[in-house]
Amino acid sequence: MTVPESSSGNGGGNGGGGPVRIDGPWTHRDVAANGARFHIAEMGEGPLVLLLHGFPQFWWTWRHQLPALAEAGFRAVAMDLRGVGGSDRTPRGYDPANLALDITGVVRSLGEPDAALVGHDLGGYLAWTAAVMRPKLVRRLAVSSMPHPRRWRSSMLSDFAQSRAGSYVWGFQRPWLPERQLTADDGRLVGELIRDWSGPRLPDEEAVETYRRAMLIPSTAHCSIEPYRWMVRSLARPDGFQFNRRMKRPVRVPTLHVHGSLDPAMRTRSAAGSGEYVEAPYRWRLFDGLGHFPHEEDPVAFSTELVNWLKDPEPDR
């Protein structure tokens, strides 16, 4: 697939409720980092909290947390990852090391000395990575629905139940077909995945339709899949071995690890145990009755947990 080097990917989403720059109490703008341009939505003033979305979503997944964090006295920024939403769709650069440099580059472009990173799903995988690769730029770490990358690797390779739960990742390794499936019938599969991975509190139709529209922006499906292709194809390659070795370095910042007890895409057993890679205060928080999207399924409980933890000067002392 040919992807334009610097396509904006806004899909007509400039204000007024388009598929990416959705109106709200936040402000939209673009920032340059790591050789690309990234769309962000921001609210509030104070210490920076950078929010990183997962698949198959974009910055809007944090629509509940942006105002909650701003009200609590933080500068809340939700960014679109490379290749998604309103950020650049580049032909290369979807390995986790480079995507982590996107994230820390945005922190610097925002003029901040560091940030608390909050990542869900793929965004959580990259948040773990950034905390290891650029520790001086990460003040705190909060991860939802994603184990540490080394834990993810071992679970996918040695735990049959997790390998089956993550079958979509294996399916992404096929050429062409996954992109076509994601965009067929106006993104019907996107809606199915979000519903299937949620717990009993299903998303409303408006939210599902928003994610479907965002996936239909040209090249988004391809760019969304590329990180997962790297994660699997690198398992037996030198670059994958090198990344896995680098991730042996411990995380040395306070870490909040959130998981839904009913998550069908990432099993609780796979995520639990990630604390062995953290040499700092580590808090494991299991939300009963929630699935893969705790921050959307119960936004009040998630935001309350996050804010209280961010404000605690000595978490888990």
C-alpha cells in the first residue's frame, strides 16, 4: 500500500464536528515531533497528562477524561498516534520504539519537561515503552488493558487462551485483507470489535458510528494495523530480539495498572504480573464487571481513580 508521506488525514474534520476534530470544551491543534505532525486535543492548565488511545480508536476515546483532568488541575492532552485520526500517515515508522519517540517528542513540542503518560491498549504498550526508553520525560505511568510488552510477548507465545483471545493480532498479519475488512460496510467491523470487547455497559450508537467514520479516513486502516504487524513479525527477527532486551530495563516511575475483569481481548492473567518490571510504587486496579474499555464503560470510576492517583504525592507508600 502506498501511503502519502504527509497526508493530513483529517477527512474534513476541521471543527464543526467532523470525524476527527470533534467539537467540545477542548482545543484542537497540530504539533510537530519526530519528523511528523500530530493532532492533539487539549484542556486545562497544570502538570501535563498525555493520553494515548488504542485500537480501533483515536483521541476521542478520552473525551470523558479530558474535562475531568482539566478540572482537577492538569493540562490534559489527547494525541492521535501516527497514522490515525488527524495525525500524519507516514509510509514507515510504526515499530514501538519509533512510536514511543513520537510520544516523547510531543511532550517536548508542548514545551513541558515531562508528562504523566496514560495509555490504553496499543497506547498502553507504547506508554510502557516510552517510560523505559525516555525515563526523564515520563513523570508517572498509567496503563489500561495492556500488559508490559515482555509480558504481552510471553503470553501471546505461551498461553493458548491469550493467543486465542488475541486472534485478531494474528489475523492482521495477512496482506490487504485486514484493511478491507476494517473498511467494508462503512466500518462495520470496527463497531463489532468495540461491542464484542466491551463488558455489559455497551457503547452507544453515536460513539460506535464516530469510530467507524474515523476508520474510513484513507490509509487509517492500514496504519492502524502496522504496529501489530511489527509486533508479530519481529518475534523472530533481530530488531524484535533487541526491543525485547531493551524492555528488560525496569520502569522507575510510579505506575497505575488498570484492567477490566471481563476484558475478552486481553485476559486478566496476561496483564497481571507486569509489576515485576516496575521498580517504583505499582498499583494494580481491577475493575469488576468492565471489559476492554474501562475509561469509556465507567468513565466516572476510571477518571476518579486516575485523578486520585495522579494527585497522591506518595502513591502506595
